[in-house]
Amino acid sequence: MPCELRSQAELREICLRALHKQAGFEDVGDIFIRPCAPEGGGANWALAGFRPRVDNAALRGARGVIDRLRSSYQLRA
């Protein structure tokens, strides 16, 4: 199934909605997305940070959600 193309602002909103449901992300107000070179047809973006920061346990707990988002959406150039 092809990935949906989204702008950086759209990806931020999608990620915020999904991650707010995860423990430790309830107070996150902003997400930083950086473009990256896709490896083997993978995602062309990555989450580069959160404001306020989240601890490593919360980040590990949300890894599946983040991976699913990266496999579902591509950053529009």
C-alpha cells in the first residue's frame, strides 16, 4: 500500500494526535520532524525531538506507534 504524502505541518499534527494517546506524551505540545534519505524505500522523515522532552521509557513505549506512522506517511518535498 502506498504511503500518503503529507507536509511537515500535517505530519506534526498527525503525530501529535497519535502520540498524545501514549503514556508520557500527554503534555507534548510540539514535535520536530527532520527529512532524511529513505533507505530501501523506507520513510523519508524522522522524529527529531519533542517539546517538552519525554523520557526514554515513554519513547520506548511509543516506538510501535512511531514506526507505524513512519511506514504510513511520506514527507512531501
